[in-house]
Amino acid sequence: MNDCGPENGQSTGKQCRVLILGGGFGGIYTALELQKVLRRRKDITVTLLSRDNFFLFTPMLHEVATSDLEINTIISPLHKLLTRVATFVGNIEAIDLTAKSVRVSHGFDGHCHDLPFEHLVLALGASTNFFGLPGVEANALALRTINDAVALRSRLISFLEEANSECAVGERKPLLTFVVAGGGFAGVETIGGINDFVRDAVRFYPALSEVDVRMVLVTPDELILAELGPELGACAQRELASIFVAIIPDRPGQQLRQALQQRLEGTGADPKPLYTLNVNYWIAGEGLAVQPDTSTTRIRLFGNANWTLIGRDPSQTVVTTGHARAEDAVNVINTQYFSADLQTEASDRYLAEALADQITTRLAIFFRNKAGAGG
Ligand SMILES: Cc1cc2nc3c(=O)[nH]c(=O)nc-3n(C[C@H](O)[C@H](O)[C@H](O)COP(=O)(O)OP(=O)(O)OC[C@H]3O[C@@H](n4cnc5c(N)ncnc54)[C@H](O)[C@@H]3O)c2cc1C
């Protein structure tokens, strides 16, 4: 702030104006820092201009879109955050660098003001890059603002309602297929959130079944979360390989353990595993169709797995935990002449594979995030 006069707290008599454009991470942190270092400079006024009167914490946006968090947990009002910096809520229309002035519109009638400045901070963010992919911009919902998150949540609920209606028979699979474009942090976390939200919600819709739910993540990269780079990916892979899957009782438990071992490459072969994965696995069933003699002819099976990753250190630290859930349905056939029900066997296998996929993906994301945070 050299041309704003001395820094000894003495006023030069001439007011110096700093304008910060944008109330995102860049703008807010600049304002917070300036209100700290310029607290004695009565001759300097700092004003932050932004479209919204709040700061949005984008890393948790997907959690609002999938109802894990309430809106007010990820937004902070500017007036509360910035006690010594003035705020102006409006739409920035033009910047005149020669005249040192910013045109901003606001109010119900959208009238304009020209705000002069001596110093300008530009922190207006970026716009969503659709990479020119045909159809994506026209059909996709973006996830960048709080309104986007609310729109996504409404869309998810509308599709669940539509799929549940009687006239949607035959259309349920497409209605319950969700595609996320982009395998970066935001894409991976968003599809994870949508997956949990939709699978949890279908339980409450009588006509819907988890079997019809399909989640697709589209990415041109070989690895998801490519921004972490191959080194961190390899680091996460090594961590996965050092997981020992503890015994899971009963026949379905053995199938789940086998499916997990196949995915956690190297597990079992590693002479010194770093972690133990404990899984509490159970299958529950409910009747879907009943004959006149009250015997059940079709049942829905739910595979539930509560899992805990424990360090193999002396204190056996809990590293991370999670819950996975999968669903299938089988016809009940008269087993009088059969020693084993092949359908149930196939269903158990399907549940084990689906749960192993979910658990492995969660662990991979956990280790990649951990590696990214330098852990
Ligand atoms: C869903 C999602 C998840 C993310 N997760 C992570 C993460 O986990 N970790 C991470 O490091 N980064 C993450 N990011 C990226 C991170 O949000 C951005 O890097 C960061 O927001 C950039 O900060 P910024 O201040 O440059 O822009 P922004 O935060 O976008 O702020 C721009 C500001 O300018 C305002 N503005 C723009 N144009 C105008 C105008 N004409 N008039 C008035 N105001 C205007 C906007 O309203 C906004 O307040 C995520 C982004 C998204 C969308």
C-alpha cells in the first residue's frame, strides 16, 4: 500500500480506497488479512464486492446436494466475517482500469454505481469448463454455487419420485442411472454422495429397488483423482495392498472376504500388513411377493457391512470406518428336490461383489486424500 501513504498509523489526509472483487476463497482471505494488517490505518478503506452476501465453502457443496449437510453449515455471512471491511453486494458489470472505477449493479431495479479505487484485487473465480464436450453443457447440472447444489438435490428427488410412479415401469433403470462427468475430487466426491443418498432413499420407495440404481463416473483418465498425480495414486495403491482382511464368519462372509482380497491386491501376500480390515457382515431379507397360501415367492435381500480399518500398531488405532449396503432380489423356489438354492448362492455372490466394490472405493479415496494431505 505504498501509494496509500505512511504505515505509521498517521493519516495523510487523503483517503485511499481498496476494492476487492469477489467473495470466494481469494477475496475473503484477502479481506481477512487486510482487516488485520490495516486495522490502524483510518486513511484506508477496504470494500469487498460480491454477488452474494455470503462466503461459500465449496469443498462441502456436494454434501448439501445429497442432504448430508444443511445449507447454513457451508455458508458464512460476509457481514459476520468481515467486521472492519465494508461489503457491497451486487453484480460487477465493468472494470475501467484507466478511470480506476468499477461499475456494479444492484437492487430490485438493477441500477448501477461506479465505485472508484486506488487499488484493485481481482478474485472473481472461474467458470465451469465443459471442455467443449458435446451435450454436456446442455444437459448436465453444474455444481459450483449453492443454488446448483439445491437444484441437484431437487433433481435427485424428482427422479426418485418419477421412477416410483406406476407409469414408470420399464423406465426405472434409466431414471435411476446417474452419470457424473469428471473423475477429479469434485466428481468423485459427488458421485459418492449421490450413490449414498439414492441407495439410502430407495428403501422408502415401495416400487424401487437398489438393483435398478446405476452410478457412472466418466473420466478420460486411467486413474480417478488424477490431479493427485501418479505418485500419490501409487502411494494409495501400496496402502491398499497392506490391508489384511480379517476372517468374516459364515459362507457369505467368506465370499465377501474373498472379493475384498481380490480387490485389495497383494493382501495376504504381504508379510507385514499395516492394517487389519474388520467387517461385520449380515444379510437381511424381506418378502416381496406372497402366494395365496401365504408362502413367500420372492424376497429382497439386503447385504450390510459395517467396516473398520485398524492400524496394526500396539494401540490398534482406528484409521477409518464406514458402512456399505447392497441389495438384490431372488425368487423362492420349492427346494424339496434341490440340496442348494442356486439363486440364493448367485445372489450372495452378487452382494459380496457389490459390497467389496464399495468398500474398496471408499478405502482408495481415503488413502488418496491422506496421501494428498501429506499423511
Ligand atoms: C464442488 C466443488 C468442490 C471443490 N472442492 C475443493 C477442495 O476440496 N479443495 C480445493 O482446494 N478446492 C476445491 N474446489 C475449488 C475451489 O472452490 C476453488 O479453487 C476456489 O473457490 C477458487 O477461489 P476463488 O476465490 O478464485 O473463486 P471463487 O471461490 O469461485 O469466488 C469467486 C467469487 O466471485 C464472485 N463473482 C464472480 N463474478 C462476479 C460478478 N460478475 N459480480 C459479482 N461477483 C462475482 C462469486 O460470486 C464468488 O463469490 C472445489 C470447487 C467446487 C466447485
